[in-house]
Amino acid sequence: MLSENLHLHTVCGLDELVEHEARGVSHVLSILDPDRADPTAFATYGTHRRITLRFHDAIAPAPGVVLPERQDMETILAFGRDAAASDGEVHILVHCHVGISRSTAALASLFAQAEPETPAETLIARLHDQREKAWPNARMIAFTDDILGRGGSLSEAVRRLHALQLRKRPHLDAIMRDLGRGAEVDAALRD
């Protein structure tokens, strides 16, 4: 069940962080590339709790790539549980480099944990409504699906979102393949 104090969520990229400094963010989940410096924008935020995870936006091994792992998703879910147990209103901001893949996968995971009875399709539709250009990282979602015992429903809902994004933006096919995310495209094209 969604905690009453856990209803404000923001997902964004690095260049959007300054837009949220006055929004009362209480919890920040930063997902950065391993070699990326910490953003300076948080110096102007009010008091908040922040954790930082470092891995690439990838779904398959490649030279020099740090993949998201199950432990990363367990850390994200623990962060969500801690935020939900906080006193007062909680406003979680999740960001990655662009705010499309790692951050949306993390926020979808937080939704799924907070609302175990809500169908995956509903949660992913909510994510898409909040971040229209969302393309959640399928590897991250698969770990969450397993951890939360969702039986593949989160992965399937994300696959359908990827398919929708490809119908709306066909150019994403080549972009995602160039980024080493061809398996997500192939899965989306199964429809």
C-alpha cells in the first residue's frame, strides 16, 4: 500500500536539477555513470537525504561497462522503504544523466514496491504519464520484478512501453541499438 506521506515523485536528468531546488525535495536518489562527478546543484537544495549509485545505462556486458546489478536494485528499494518510513511529507527526486532510463526504472521500482496490489500496467502507465519520454532500463526492471515477486509483470509492462515509444518515435530503434540496447528493441518489436 502506498504510504500516505509518500506521494510526491520527480524524475529528471542532470540539466533539470536546478529546476527542482525550491520544490521541497526530501529524498534524492542519484544514479550516475561511474566516472561522473557529483552534481553541484544539490548545494542549493534544502535539507534532504541523498544516496548515489554508480553504474552505466546498459543491459549487457561490454568492455569498460559497469552494469546495474541486483544489489543496486535492493539498495533502491531500501531507499524507498526508508523514505516511506520518514516523518512528514516525502518528496523523492530520482535522477540519472538524462532522466529517461535508469531514473525511470528506479521510480517504477519504487512505485511497484509501494503498491504491491496495483497492476504493473497501471504503474508503468503512471510512470509514462509523469515522464512521457520514459524508456526504463529492462535489466533494472527484471531485477525488481524478481525481488518483488511480480512474476514478470513489470518486465512485460516495460516491454509494452518500449513498443509504444518505438511506435511514437521510430528513430529510437537505431539510437537504442547504437547504445547496446538492441535486446530491448527486439523484445518491444515482438508485438
